Amino acid sequence: MAGCGPGPSGGKIVLRIADWGGAGDDSVSAQIERDVYAGFEKLYPNIEIQREGIPGSQDYVKKILLGFISHSEPDVIRLDASSAAVFVDNDILLDLAPLTNGKQGINLSDFFPNTLEVAQRGKSIYAIPVDFTPMVMYYNRRLFDEAHVPYPTENWTWAEFLDRAQKLTKGDRFGYTFTNWMAGWILWIWNNSGDVLDQHGKASSTATSQSTVDAVTFIRDLVNKYKVAPSLSQQAAEGALPFANGDAAMEMSGHWNLTTLTSAPKIHLDDVGVAPIPVSQPGQKPVTVLYESGWAIGKHSQHTDAAWKFIRYFTSAAVQRQLQKTGIGVCARKDIANERAVNDREREFLKIVPSGKNPWGAKVQGYDFVEDEGTKMMDSVLKSGKDPRAALKDFASNVDRELGKQ
Amino acid sequence: MKRIFSWLAMLALAIFLIAPFVWMVLVSLHPAKSPIPDYKDLIPKQPQWGNYKLVLFSPEVPVGRFFLNSIIVAVAVVIGQLFITSLAAYAMARIKFKGAQFLFWLFLASMMFAGVVTQIPVYLFMRSAGLLDSLSALIIPGLSSAYSVFLIRQFLLGLPFELDEAAYIDGASYWVVYSRIMMPLSKPALATVASFTFFSVWTDFFWPLLATNSMRLRTLEVGLSIFKNSYGTTNWPLQMAAAVITLLPMVIVFLFSQRYFTKGIQMSGMK
């Protein structure tokens, strides 16, 4: 019967594996992934994999939750750090701790500790990390050289960032490109010792703090006062990616950006450098966020043994060595990540990892609402000229009201 | 002079409306994986028609199957819905029975609920019936529509009642009046319902995503969205090629049915 959880198919176990789809073309990465899945079926001939690609991050959450309600969620579920809390804290996933400690276990010390924390609650662990990316500042060396501007340094400050951005802005070219994507711009706030939520998941005290207000004011000034970044409407009208097109010298993004830059005709990959996010005060330590993904097992899975075999296989050194050729993320296994760090850029990514914190969505349910409100708040500041303090006050009250319902 | 001005205004409006479509086609012809180009580079130096081939014949995305699924679902829902809703509309508009008005209000009330409200109960129902991950799960929930009943009923109310009375005097049954008199006269309303339904089924994303798991059961809208990865690695040229492929059947249907769209809006205001 369709939809009631797979049973044996021709004597085989059908293992349902959900992720968010992929590039879906015949590119190298898709081929590598196909090889990895085929390798598993070859290793375990009694297991047949049924891959279920669910595009769209919010739709992914809704579909898996609905599947759980009706006891028909996939056996193996790709868990994204940005929405992990809703799964981990609602008892939807199997606690993998007994399996990791068992005879066929996994050595958790092989992984970066801050990637494990995403799905750890006390002694329980609900997902084994696969890959991740810290958010970093990308810069185009060629544009820096042309403008005789020094490259970013490890502990550079907002003042140094602004100075460089101003020198790089000339004619149609901008020093920086800002995207109203809260998962990215929250780092300006973190690197000014501010935040949008406190440890109890409340916005009112932190989001209206001076540090947070100052960070949002700084972003506003970058775009509207110093004009070192194209305005949001300018970007929307052009619909283009300024950094990838060589029209902006710096951009905040994750490791995945490299896959786009590899095919960008107007930027050479050798010209692409990465640096930590600048800090507001000299001597301050930069902070970043780690966007991680891992594998979890659905609580109603009838095939936990096969699911665990898959997770062990997928997170093994040999398979990760193969998968990391896709270049989308940094491997969550320390050994493979170090092996892959063959150039300065990759080594820079690894240097930034220890300063990485988990996104709020790994700890707070309903964080997608906070991000939506954050986007609206930033729009009101950048497009409508609303005062940052007033905008953050409204943001905090909306967030507290919504999260208070949970 | 006035006429020239109105033509110019219409031309400007047409350019404004068609620009996104042209942009989509031009981006789809850039090399796969390349970023969205600047305006000045929008016209590709070497149009990559191969992108369409890549999308249509991708080794891991069975686009032909998606097309077939979309067509099966859209045709089945349109035919099924036309039959079921026209019967209901006929009964409500032309047959006097106790509680007819109340029943109509119930139909109207169901239109007040947002679609998402009913999605979870429908999903659980499909799950209990063992129909998830099948084409039936995509067809059955679409077979009835309060809006379509409303639209056809409004049209039927506008037809002279003398037609039915004359038929009854000649010994015609309800079925004969429905099938031989009312339906042939209701072609405009039926065509309107058919085109509205086709567009909504063809463009539906969330329900097919919820109700199906297997790649072979995906509709075009869901299946091709796999080219849009939500984690920053969107392959824009392929995504745009997929969008053009999804859109083309709708453009063709629209060209044949556009007059019914305006008629449909007028009709819903009839008594």
C-alpha cells in the first residue's frame, strides 16, 4: 500500500531517505551523489534506497512534520541546523546515542564539536553531522589590487571594512553587496556583541539593546549613507549577483558560494579570498554561524537498523572523501576537512570554524518567523527609512508575541 | 491622436508585462550554473539551447514522466470536477427541494476557509485510505470545488425556466434536462470552470509535494523545482529553462481560453 511506510520490496527493505533535493542536473556533484547511493546498495544488497527530494526549506519542514503526524515520515531525514529545533525538541527523531555507543557505533570525536551540538540535548544526540559552512566574508583580490586596497585581515574592524569598501566603490562598482537575508546579516549584530534573542528565546531585551541597534544602524549607513553597497531596490531591479559578476568587491556568504563562483564568467576562482566577518571594536574576537546539515532517523521508522547502516556509511571517511569533491560544504569530519584544505581559501574556512556558533533555529522552534520578521524589519529601515531603534522595537514585540504562543 | 495614445499606452503595458518572460528565456540560455547576469550581459553570447535538453533529458529527473503526471492529473481533475460540480450546480439552480438554499450557503461557507486549513485533514484522510504517494491522491481532492459549483449555478440561474418546464411537459427527466438542455447551453460557464481548474491544478505546488514522495509521481511543478536548491546553489539557467518548460503548456491553454477568464469574472457577479 502506497504511503504507509515501505515494507519489503521483492525481499528487499525499501529505505526512504529525505533531503532537500539537489542541483538535479548531470553535473559532477549529482554524479558523485548517485555513485555514493549506488555504493550503499551494492554494499547492502538487501536494502533499496528510495530518495525523496523535497525542495524548499519551509515546505521540507511541513512535509516531514505532516509525515510524522501520520506515522509515515521517511526513515532517514536530512536535518538542517536552521530548523533543527522543531524536529529535535518535538520528539520526532530517534535518539542515536545508544547506536553511536553500540558495537556498530560512530566515534563522535571524529567530528567538529560545534557541529555535533546542533542536535545534542544532554546525553542524547539526534543527528550525525555531514557537512556545514561557516559564514565568511568573500573578497575579490583582483578588484582589491586594482584599487590598491589591502586585503582583509584576521581581526579586521568595521572601520577598516568601511574604509576598504569606500576605496573600492567607484562608478558602477561597489565595495560590498548587502542582501536582506537575516541568516547572513545577523552576523553584523553578533560581531557587535548584540543579538536578536536571549537565552530564553525572548527578543525584547536583546533586540532593542544598544549593540543591536548600532549594528542595524551600521548596515543602514553602509547602504544609504556611505553607499558602498547597492540599494535593495537597485539589486532587485537588476536581479543580478553583484559579487559573482565582478560588480562588488566583497560579499558575506557560505562555502556553497564557491559552486556559483566556479562557473561565473567574470570572476576567476584564484581571485576569490575569504576572511572572517569584521568586528566592531579592535581586539574583539570575530564570531560566525555554522550552517550545518546531518542525518537523523524518524521515530516511526520500521528500519532503524538499515537507517543506521546508511548513516554510518554516509558519514564514514571513505564516503565523505568522495562526497566532499562536490565542494558545496565543509566536511563535518575533522580528518576529511583537513585533507580537503589544500589551498589557502579552504584553510581559511577551517580557521574560522572554532568561532562558529549554531544558528538560533537549532535551539528555538519557530525561528523561521523571527527571520521573516527580521527581513521585514530590515526592509523598513533600508527602504522606508524607519529609525533602526523603532524598527527593532516593533520586531521584538512581534517576535515575542508569536513565540509566546508556543 | 487619441487612438495613437491608447495604442502606445497598451504597447508600453504589454512590454512591461512581457519583460519578465523575456528575461526568463534569456537567462535560461546562459551557460548552466552561471550566475544571474547583469542587464548589459543579458543577451547570451552563445545561446545554450542545450540547457533545455539538459532539463528535459536529465538522467536523474524524469521530466517526461512529470509531464505525463501533470497532464493525467489536470485532465482527470478538469473532467471529474466539471461533471460533479455541474450536477450539484444544476440541482441547486434548477430543482426546487427542501434545504436547497441552506445547502448553497454551506457551499459558500466552505469557500471562506483558506486551502491550508483543510490540507492536514485531507492528508490524514488520504493516508487512512492508503492513497498517499499515488496519482489518486492528486486527483480525488480536486474533484469537487465550491467555487466551480457557485460559478455554474450563477450561470444556470440566468437561463429561462421555461426551457425546463417545456421539457418536463414533454416527459423529460432531470437527467435529460441536465444533459440535453442545460449543459449544451452552459458551455461558456463550463469552459470558464475548465480553464480556471486547469491553471490551478497545473500550478499547484504544495499539495503534490505533500501527497507524493516518489520521483516518478511528481508533477511538473514539483519535479522541476528540484533545480531550485534552497541552500544557495540555485542553478539559475537550468531553473529558468525548467520554468519556461512548465509555463509553455499554460501559455498555450491561455491563448485558447483567455476570453473565458474575463467571462468568468463577469459571471460570478450574475444573479
